[in-house]
Amino acid sequence: MSMIEIGQKEKELYGSPVATKSSGDKMVYPSFSVSKEIPIDEKSIGKEITATVKLRVRSISKRSDKSGNNYTCSFDVLGIDLNQKKQSGHYNK
């Protein structure tokens, strides 16, 4: 299966730019946090890494309104494989 782009432009997600001077073209991505030590250090902040996640589908909702069809999928994140190798004290892609 190929990678699915799940980011949305601010104006698509919120209907208009959110309390900023942006045009609404900024991409917004879903996020999640982990409260367990994983092999990522501060040098990774802001960098893209490749990972495989194991998800459980919690719910799917579809609705139509004047702006079109809207879909929401909720997941439980069961695990993550960071596909990284430790080199010289920190983890790299």
C-alpha cells in the first residue's frame, strides 16, 4: 500500500485561516504523543523520519454538508516501529 497524505490546508480544516495572518494554505497534520521512552532524541525535532505504526480503527464517520463530504477516522495507536539504527549516540534515518 502506498503512503496516504493526511495533511489538510488550514482553510479546508477550519473553514478560514486560524487567528494568523496566513493565507490558510499552511498544511496541518494530525498528531499523537507518546508517554514512554522511545529511541528518538532532541536532534530529531523538526526532522521527518519514516515509521510503521500498528493502528486499531476506533470509528469512522462520514457526513455531507454544503462544503462537501467530510470524513473522520479515529485510531488507537498500538505500536510504532521507527525503522532506525543507532549511530554515534543518536538515532538517524
